Amino acid sequence: MKYVFWCVALGAAAVAISACQTARNPSVSPSLTLVDAHSQGRHTIEFNEILKLMDRAGVSHTLLALNGHDRRRTRTKKLLSFAGRYPDRITPAVRAKGRPFRSGDASRYERFLSSQYDLLGFGAIGEVLFWHAKKGGGREQFEEVVASFDDDRVKAALSLAKRRRWPFVAHVEFAGADDPQLMAAFETFIRVNADHPFVLIHMGQLEPPDVERLINTHRNIYFMTSHATSIWRNKGYGFIDMFDGSDLTPAWKDLMIRHSSRFVLGFDMVTERDWQNIYVETVELWRAALIRLPEPVREAIAHQNAERLWRLSPTRPAQKLSNR
């Protein structure tokens, strides 16, 4: 009897110790499936390297679009071919930005979209730029882009998203734009299209009160977590930081718990430098924060919301490799 008692006591102690270790160090917790709902590739980084970095970071699946600077049609075919070999890891996204969009020519842009979606294999459409500040410099310079919500180019991208039942990913830098009319125009846009899901990339650069108001007002709005850490806030341009150290701030944590179905994990790696220098660090930061959330909440944000919105097959935890 004493032996049974001590076994039970030791077992309970082991569970308690494990729980304490998990609270202090999320990396010892059970595997967490991670889906990156939007990142970008370009000709300066090979798709195989992206996959190796996903393995290293423990990311199960990535929705991958070509960067706006990557204009080669052959590169599009290579992305589709690569995704075809790894359909459980990569979902290719139609590139919705770049020179054809910046030209302002709606007919040219429609041809640009059709030249892609006529090819088989796409499972998403990439971000559409409404307000994007000029960023970077040299080879990594990204131009300013401003487009109205009733622009014919926007209508073409939205039409494609609706036909394929893909969420519409909107890039609107509300903090960077500092335009009091921008929010009203955006809300009219999603209200008119209330039957379709819209995802604000980079959290729209909004803070918790504005995010909660939008969630309570519109049933079709979702928020992607990309570029919402100190890594990006320190670059300026109005990006927000959802973190206090290695954990989410209390305001963000509370909001994500109460509205867990409205947040989508996304990293939006843009250049080869992003992939090579900050990708693994960014994933680790989000993993540590998500593990601290209640299990149903973290599972929803980490992968289930993306699986539902983009109709992805259920994903499994990727084997996390420290070196590959």
C-alpha cells in the first residue's frame, strides 16, 4: 500500500514539475502546430532553403507568395512545381502586388492576375496594398503604394478571391498613413462585402481598442500577427509591438483569449535577409507566447483559423530541428 502511495505521489510531483518547467520554459512543452498564413519568396533565396528554415523553426505549413520584385514567370512556375512536391508544407499564393499593380492600369493588372490563376495549383491570393509606406533602400527598397478601396485593380483582386473562396489579405498601414478618412473607407469596403473574409496583415498597425471595435462591428474581419513585434517596431513606419519581453502584453492576451477565432498567425518574411536573420527568432517568440495561452486559444491562432479560412488540410506539428 505504501508503495502504491509513493508511486502516486511521485507521479503527481512529476506532473507538477513538468507544468512548472513549461511555464518557465515553453520550449519543453508539447509540440505546437504552426501555420504561417503569409510569407514571401524571391529569386535571391531558394525554395529549398525556405523549407529547411521551416524545419529548423518548427513551422508546419506556409502560404507563400512571390515578392513584388520577383517578376519572372518562370519563377511562378517553379513555386508551383515546388509546392506540388510538398503540398503538406507549402500553399502557393497568387502574387497580387508588384509593377502591374503600381502601374495603375486596371486592364494590365487583370491580365497579370489571369496569367497566374490560369495555372493550376494556387491556394490563396497574396496581400493587396492599399497604403504602403516607402521602405528600405538599395536592392531592398520598396516603393510607396496608395490605392482606394473602389479602385478597379482592387475589384479585380477581390473578384478572384471571391471566385476561389480565398480570404482577401489587405495591407493597410493605419498608423503610418495617419489619415482620419482611411478607417471609414476601409469599414465601408468590408461592410459592402460582408459575405467575404478580410484579413488585415500586420494587425493593420492598430492597438487593442481599435482591433476590438472592428471585431465587434464586423463579423468578416480577421487580424494577422505579422510584423507586430519589437523587431519590426524598431524599424519605424508605424508597426506595433504586441509583446512585453517574451510574452504578449496583458491587453493583447486578454483580447486574443476573448476573440481567438479572429487572429491568424503570420510572419511575412520578405527578403532573404529576413528569412536568414530573423525568421527563426520570430517564430520562437510567437511559439513562447502562444504556449502561455489556454490550449483552445493557442490551437486556434497557431493553425486552426488558417486551416478554416484557407480550407487547408489539418496540419501536424513539424519536427523541430536545431540544425539542418
